[in-house]
Amino acid sequence: MATQRIFAAVLVALSLVTGGHAVAQSAADKEGVRVGNPSFVRRLVPAETLEKAASQQYGALKREAQGKGALLPPEHPQNVRLRTIARDLLPHADKWNPRAKDWKWEVVLINSGNINAFCMPGGKIAFFTGILDKLKLTDDEVAMVMGHEIAHALREHARERAAKTTLTNVGGRIIGALIFGGGAGELIGAAGGNLLTLQFSRSDELESDLIGMELAARAGYDPAAGITLWQKMSAATKGAPPQWLSTHPAGETRIQTMRDNLKYVQGLYEKAKAAKASGAPMPMPFPGSEQRQPFLKQPPR
């Protein structure tokens, strides 16, 4: 009974705190995909704690890859390509998470046959050469993959999953410790451990597909490339999903969802494409965002 009372108090308090939070589709921004608010339960996990853990794991991944000669240098053509696409996408991230403008964004490319890519909390992006080479991705398709992974970080899906796992598996003692001080490390450990292999729900995946479409469209990349991307994925895997798809919705579901939502981002893409062609400044979702080009750190040599 005591645990139930703690859970109830936590949920009521959080609902009061977050009840006035605006939806991502604001009255001032009628264009773009339609998604709801981020889950309020994510606030049970401190963002800074999760981002610090992610940064540590990302650093360990880079050191291991470098030790094996698999961390490709910044001047590698595919690395240059990834960083260029990231610079195009990231100025549009603030709409989805204002904290993103302060993240230390980073992109690395790892020489591995895995068909995989991810973006960890705090803006830590990694691509594996397998997803680029085996699928022969175009720039538009790379932008869709990257936009999808960035969307996971922007919507704090890892933070939400950690909080939900905590609510499901951990008693009121840990939640109380989180609220009143201490217990953050215990919480993270209980919530699932390895952020490099974190699996998200199907609803998180579809939400990231849509937000990734918008990020790509605003940056001048064709959002319809999401359809060809998933067609390539299905053909490459022959019915057996690779690691990147292990918990994802079926390819046909994703393709249909993208088709249904192209109408919300097609205008954004046409504007950005025209701006690119003319050399004019790219249209930005909010005043001043063009001044906030994120700094992408150079990977260690």
C-alpha cells in the first residue's frame, strides 16, 4: 500500500507539473508532422544523468573502435558526407527539444558490416559503414536515417523508457530517492543499462520516423526517401530484420505511415529545396535558429 501511495503521488505531481506543456505542433507553426506531447513520465529520470551516462558509453565505443582501427578519420569521404548532412539537419532540432541547442553534438563513422546507426541522449551520433555500403544509401536516405535517430534523442525516448522501466520494476524506495535526492545511479542501473543497445517501442519508432521526415524536409532532403529506404531495408534483410530493425514496426507499416504524412512536409521540402538551389538562406522554423549551427566535435585521431 505504501508503494502504491508513492506511485500515485508521483504521477499526480508530475501531471500537475507537466499539464500546461504545449504540444510540438504549435499554433505559430502550422506546417510539419502531427505528434503529441512527450511522455511526462520521462521526468522521473534526470536528463543530465542519462546524458552523462550516454557520453561515457559513447566514449568507450570510440576508444574500442579506435583500438581496432575501425574508427574512420574525419577526412574520410563518408564521414565528411555524414557531418555535412548532420549540419543541415541540426539547426531544425530546437523545435522538438530546446535543450538540443546546448548539446555537444558529435558524429562518428565506424568501419563495420552492421546495418546500424544510432543517436544517444545528448546528441551522440554513430553510423556503421554497413548501413551506407550495403544499402547504397543516397544523401536523402541518409538524412532519413539520421533524422530518425536524432528524433529519438530529441524526444528523449531513452529517458522515457528508463522511467517506464523504473515504474514497472522498481519499488517506491527508489522513486522516493530520486525525488528527494540520491539514487540516480541506482535508477539508471535498474532501468536497463546499456544505452548503445536500447530498444524502443513501436510507437517511439513511428514517431521518430515522422519527426525524422520533417527534419529532413526542412533541411532540403526529399522526405519521400523514407519509402525507398524501407524498401531497401526489406530487400536487404529478406524477411530477417537486422539489428537496426529488431524491434521496429514492419516495413510496410512504416512505408504506409510515411506515405500518409508526406502531405505535411512536402511544402517544407519544396521551400528548402528552392532555397538551396538559389543559394538563399535556408528557411528556419523559429527566428534566430539560423544563428545556432551546432558545433560537431572532431573524433579523436
